[in-house]
Amino acid sequence: MLAAGRGERLRPLTDDTPKALLTVAGVPLLDRAIARLTPLVHAVAVNAHWLHEQIEAHLAGCDVHVSVEQPEALGTAGALGALREWIAGRDVLVTNCDAWYSEPPPPLTGPGMQLLAVDNGAPADFGNWLYAGTSYLPWSVVETLEPTPSGLYEVCWREAWAGNKLEMVPFTGRFIDCGTPADLEAARAV
């Protein structure tokens, strides 16, 4: 699970609290994401960078692997590269901790790369599809990722999309990327 971001657009809320620990209906976004993943996977890992001590303390005693990224955040691809040994040949279900869903997303099960997506109704990164915060990556993709600052879009998704090797899995519910105060409030209002 991706939870390392600074949350610049959410400042000042994230000056003293990691974005992953901001709440919707009294529940931290991180806990919502873990609850979403737990029934679908054998093990959960969370990457942390900004105020990582708070995330580590929050997850103390939980059956969750925490990968602390220092001195810099590694981005979406770099985070998986840093977890390669822990992942150890398994396929990966990745979710952004700040993704909020009105209903459980459909399962992503591969065998190739898949992105949960909503129809944007206008051009986006993937035709009219807008990435909705969850993806499936086979081990054959994860094993090539390096633990250096990089993003999944730049490292593998853009090329896979151009080569028709990236499947969009439609999400028909409401998706909110809680990356701005307005979007966080929208999720809280629902």
C-alpha cells in the first residue's frame, strides 16, 4: 500500500499528520485501505516516508510489513522496487491509501497488468480512463523495478498502455482521490 507521500496539497493538515492517518468518518485512510486489501491478499506492506514514525506507531502490533523510505520517498515504482525481496515472487495488488470508494472495488486478478479506472468522459492518461487508485502487477513486472525514485506510470504503465498490455477494470461506484482538502471533505460528506 502506498502511504509515503508528503500530502503537499493537503497542507496544513499534513504538517503534523501523515496523509494516511487523516480520517473519513473517524477512520484513518490507512485503516480503510488495509481493510480493503486484507480479504484479497496473503500479506500487506505499507511504505512510509513523511512522518513515518506516526505510521509505524499506528501499525504497531498489526500484521503489516512497514517499509520506511529514507532519506527520500521512492514514488510508486521505487516503493515496489524497495520491497522486491519481501514480495519474493508474488504478484502484487497496489492501492493508494488516499483512495476512497463508495463501494468495494471489483477484484483485480491479472494475469497481466490491470488498473482500476473510472470513465473520465474526457481525455485522460489512458484514453478516457482515469486511474482510480488500485492496480494489479504480476511479479514479472515487479521484479524489474528499482528502489529509486520513480513512478509506475512513467516506468511501466505508459508503455504497457501504448502496447495494449494494460487492462482497465471499470469502477462504477464513486471514487475520490483524497489528495486535496476539498476532495477529503467530499469523502467525509458522503
